Amino acid sequence: MLDTILNLDDNVEVIHYSKQNEQWDIILKLITKATSCPSCNCVSTRIHSKYTRRIQDLPMNNLMVCFTIQLNKWYCDNSVCQTKIFTERLSWLESYRRRTKRCEDVLRKIAFSTSCLQAEKISYELKVPASNDTLLRIIKNTFQWDVFFVFGN
């Protein structure tokens, strides 16, 4: 089980995990010493603060999986950069999202293969709960990006 989690990122450390109420609760911590500013790519080594996010992942052993991950906010030391404080970016998690990329990919496939009302029922059965509105939003976001890249807006 922990192998799957550790494959997400080399800088992930599992602090604690427990099984409660049909769900795995896993507490993760990132152990990065430095990261790049998303605006100017300047490497920063100064931590501003820490915060936590709750993230849903694909189920394991027919149980829901929820990560509580402790992330860092960093100072950008580049004096010409507009961004003074930024949050750590992860390859397996989009900014502001509450699900891992692989979890959203599964929901996207379910939503495109059936109606969103049916997809909602299927997602709950698969232990990746998502409302029909969320599934519609995933479809809409997929098309917005496709149109953006096709027309170059």
C-alpha cells in the first residue's frame, strides 16, 4: 500500500496512516529543501509557512483513500519577480484541486462513458465519490483546455 503512495513523489514522507470508517486516512509530509518559483523559476530555499490540504486519491482494497498533506509556502528571492510568496507545486496534483490527477482521470473516463447521473452512482460504488455536478465540471474543464489549445486563445 505505501509503495503506491511513495511512487507519487520522491519527496513524500508518510507520517501516519490509519483505517477508519471504510476509509484510509494517510498523513503525508513533503521533505523538500528547495523548490522553484512558478513565475520566474528561481530556486528558493526559504520557507515562509506551512499549510495542510486534504486530497482524495484512488481507492485501495475497496476503501476510500484520503491524504492529508503538509505543504510549504516559500519566499521568492528574485527581486524582479512579482511573486513574493508561492506554494509548493506537485507533479501529481493540480493547483487548487482536491483530487490527485490519476483520480480525476478515472472520474473523467467514467463521466465520458456514461451520463453524469449514472457516473455519480458508479463513482460512489468505486469508492471515489463525486457528484454529478463535479463530473460535469470535469468534462467542461476538459473541453475548455482542448478548445484553448486548438484555437490558441
